[in-house]
Amino acid sequence: MRESLKRLTKHSAVYGIGHIVSRSMGFLLLPIHTNTLSPDLYGIASLLFSALAILNVFFSYGLDSAFLRFFVLAGSESEKRRLFSTGWWTIFSTSLLFSSLLVFFSAPFSALIFRSPDYTLLIRLAAGILIADGLALLPFLLLRAEEKSRLFVVLKTLNLAVTLGLNILFVGVLRLGVPGIFQANLIASAFTLLTLIPIQIQWLRPVFHRIDFAELMKFGLPYIPSYLSVVVMDQVSRFFIDRMIGTEATGLFSAGYKLGMFMALVVAAFRFAWHPFFLSTSRQPDAKRIFARILTYFLLVLGLFFLLVSFFVREIAGLRLFGFRLFGEGFDAGLSIVPIVMLAYILYGVYANFVIGVYLEKKSVYMPLITGLGAAAALLGNYFLIPRIGLTGAAWATAISYGVMALSLYLVNQRLYPIPYEGRRILKLLFVYAGIFFIGYGVLRDAAFWIRGVLILSVFPGLWIVRFFYAEERAALLRVFSRIGRSRPRKSL
């Protein structure tokens, strides 16, 4: 049992690194794109990236979950090859069909996404990216199923490096603009597909099994509504902003959103450690108390990150990366949404904390309903808030949608697997953080660097005053501070 858990934890950690590498792509490309493109051009690129995220749900149609489920349970090597081949030929056929439709109807799709039929080149590039990524889907899933986690991460990191390098060349040096972004992505996706050819040669056969196909579709297709709901929550704001305000505002929002996604990387790191942890801890007699304490500490740590980025967002935006300012000067208006976007991902992290009951009691039937409620909240929030408070409204719509998901899952979790969360302590924590945020981001927003730094450090005295810490925690803090005091060099007489 111990060895199984060690193996699970090891591979989860490595896949977590791979996921974080993939999620960091937008953050790393931010200085290149915002320093070479105007906000309206960046808005066009953002609209297509959002469309790609939505279309990708239909290109994969839940086959990722279905393939992993049946491949792992397959009894023989020949059965696994047959399953891989059936899945691959299915993806190949549908990706070729869907991409052909995009190319053939590129003008109508351009009008649908950009409100103009003039971006047919971008639609064709997107079609190429979708088919290349679609054909790479099963080989990457195979690496996961075979627990070849290191090779998985190496290939994902290689894809990131090629994408980044080509964006620097095409957009930063050659100044190819928005088409250059998607040309770089297409070449990177094609290159990644080429690196997967040895795996496909090893496993792919000219075989198509109807029963396997039927089982894959029966298991995978029901995932589409849930996957689509999650993508809608994350991406739909761009389309509302484009229609209600304009493409330039879409670019400003997208840039600020990507900077705020720093919090998403922190939450992603937690999620990949969290699942194996709570599964392995759930049998302990004090498991529920441990889970409750973890949520409190989770909010404590993320709150510190929230204050740090919020108070110093302008200084962070001025940092230089790859020879570019991290945040292009023409995009500074988008900085105002960064704290709200970070709050949205904190709420998503809280949602991730609450999945315990659904997993342990095997009640995943609730998840489509919960994600559907979140998507509905995002649609309604964008519709009503953007006309009233602009970009801030779009950011709040995202935060509200994740909040609705977190609250809904909390109610389900407490019915399936009640956990005594530390409500009073969490309220004290929120009270202190809200007060410090109001002072530092509102009243003293333009104060000296050191004053804002002192405000962040005042979190711990503030929590001490409201009696947030338990006796053992106060003792531990005193020991830490006493060690720091003893380690300071003393002046010789």
C-alpha cells in the first residue's frame, strides 16, 4: 500500500509540474505580445485563443477521460493496442472533418468570432492547430496511462520552449503581428506531434473496433457539458466585452487576466498535491479535522500572495522579461482587474478543497450540475455587469461564477462527507485580510514601497490581535521569531 501511494504521489507531482508548465505559457508570452501588439490586436488574438479553448472541447469530446478509463482496465497488450488504434482513428477522422469545415467556412467563422469576415487566415491557422493538438491527445494520454511521467513533462516543456522561441522570433523580432502568434503555435504543435511519432508507430494499427468505439463514445460524450461549462466560465467574458465595449477593451481585459493567473498557477500546484493527499489521508481517524485545518492554512497562504501581488502590481508590471516590459505600457488600464482575477482563482481553489466528499463517496453525478450553475452565473454576470461597470464587471462575473461553484460543492460535500471547517477562524482571517487590503490598495495605494511591505507583514500581528492562532500555533510562531532574532549578527563592542 505504501509503495502504491508513493508511486501515485510521485507521478501526480510530475504531472503537476507538466500542467503548470502548460498553464504558464500565457504568462510567459505576455511581455512579448503586449509590447509588440496594440490592445485591439491583442484583443483579436485573445478572441481566437478563447474560441480555440471552446472548440477543443468538441474536438476531444470527452475521449481523454474515456480512453484513460478503458486503457488502464484493458486486460492484454493486444486489447490496449486495439483500443489506442480505435481511439486514434476516431480522433483523426473527426479532427480532419471539423478542421475541414473550419477551413471551408472560414469566412462565416471569422464573422462569428471577430464580427468580421476578414480574418480567414487566422481561422485556417486555428484549424491546423486543432488537428495537430487533436492527434497528439491520445499519445500524451498513453504516456500518462503507462506512467511515463518524466517523458510527458519533457515533451510538454519542449513544446513550451518551441512556442516561446517562435513567438519571440515571429512576433518580437519579425513583427508578424497576430498571424505570427498562431503560425508559431501551429509550428510548435506540429513539432510536438512529430516527437510523438515513435509512440504512434509502436501502438497504432490499421484497426477500428466498433464495440470499443461505442464504449468510448458512451463514456466520453457525457463529459462535454461539464467541460464546456468550465471553459465558458474562463473564456466567455472576452466575447461579451468585444460585443458590448470593443476589441481594444478585450485586449486590455485579457492582458490583466493573464497577469492575475499567477494565482491560478499556485492553485494548480496545490490541486495536484491535494488529490493524492486526501485520498491517502481519508482513512485516518482524524482525517476530517486535518482537511478542515488545511482549508484554513490554504486561505492564509493564498491571502498573502493576494496582498503581495495586489500591492505591488505596478512594480511587477514594470519588470523586464526576454528584453520586454512584463506588461506593455499601453495595457496598464488592464491592471485594475488583477486583484479580482486572483480572488476568482482563490475561490476556485476553495472549490478544489471541497471535492473530497464527491470523490470519496463516488458521487460525480453532481459535478455537471455544479459546473453548469457556474457557467450560468458567468453568462448572467457578464450580461448584467459589463454594461454597468465595464471590465471590472467581467472580472467580477468570473469571480462570482467560481464562488457559485464553491458554495454549491460545499453544500453537496457537507451532505455526503461532513467536515467541521473552522468557520470562525476563517471569518477572522477574512476580516484581517479585507482590512489590510482596503488600506493598502485603497487608501495607501500610492504609498512608498516599504510602507506597503510593512502592511503585508502586519497580517500576523493583526491575526494575533483577533486571536486567530491556537496556542500551539502561537508557540510555534514565537519559536520561529526567536530563532530569527538569535540568527541576526550582533555588533562587536
